[in-house]
Amino acid sequence: MLARPTLKRPDDHLESRPAATQAKPTEERFLVKVDGQTKRSFQSKDAAVRYGAEIKSKFPVVVVTVTDTGEGTSETVAPAQ
């Protein structure tokens, strides 16, 4: 049987890879939810509404809401005109 060399990874490859964590990502005040699932969070309401309107214009069937975690309110986003 023929012997073949053992493959090895370079050491610098292991150092450049970011450490895997189980930490929950940081959430901002305004959450954009698509069909009840949180997709992204924003600091300002305007940015969240613009992002939600963009999603709604691309996919008109889904329900897009912007939730304000500070006040506990939620509003449905209409598609951009």
C-alpha cells in the first residue's frame, strides 16, 4: 500500500478565525419583525420603518412590523410607494 503524506493546516489559519460564542447578539430599541420573527434591530424608528418598507415592497405577502421595545408598542409597515 502506498503511503501518502499527512495533511496539515497552517498555524496562522487557526489564529485568524474568530472565536465562536453562544452569546445573544445585542438588540437595539426598534425591532423589525417579518411574520413574527425578528430580523434586525435599529437605534432609530425611521431607519427601522425604511428597512421594513423595503422588505414589504419586495415581498408584499409577508407581514412586517416595527416594535418599539422601550414603549412596548408595535406598528405594521405598509409597502413603500
